[in-house]
Amino acid sequence: MDNQQPCNKIAFIENGNLKLVANIGDVTNFLGYKIKTSNNVEALKILDQILGIQCKLDGEIIIIQHNEMQLPNLLKELTLNGIDVYHVEEIKNKLENLFLKKVGI
């Protein structure tokens, strides 16, 4: 019987020195969302003026650094204002970014 379980802790070691031990959930925390809409310029206005959410446009993607609890309201407000949402993706810290920060690279 195979009792493999996913790892839930992580340790960073540099040159034989332990730099960090943490739960994976603690270090890969939620940062915001990337969304793609039918009209990003209008969506930015709605997010700022109606919902008070500061966002930025990165090419064809809107970057939202906001609490995940607001996502349903955000999507509802966009669709009520005639904006179609084609893609939503969570932004989370990546382990490699944390490693680079902890070892000082």
C-alpha cells in the first residue's frame, strides 16, 4: 500500500545553514487577482469609481491586489455594467521568490 502524502512544510537551506522552516500555506499566501475583460479601460473605471478598488493594467490583464472576499461583488459589478469577464487567476507568493528574499539574493 502506498501512503504518500503531500508535503505541508518547507525548509530553506543555504550553504548548510537552515534559513527558514514554515508551513507551505503560510508562505504561499494570497496577493490578489489577474483578470481579463471585454473592456479593461471601462473595467478599471468601474473598479475604482464604484468599488473603490485600486488596480493597474498590465498589457491586456488587470492586476488587482485586493481581498479575495470581494471577488463575487467585483465580478457581479462588472457584469451588471456590461463588462464580460473572460479570465480570473489568483496571484500568490511563489516559493522561489520567498527563497531569494530569505537568502538575500
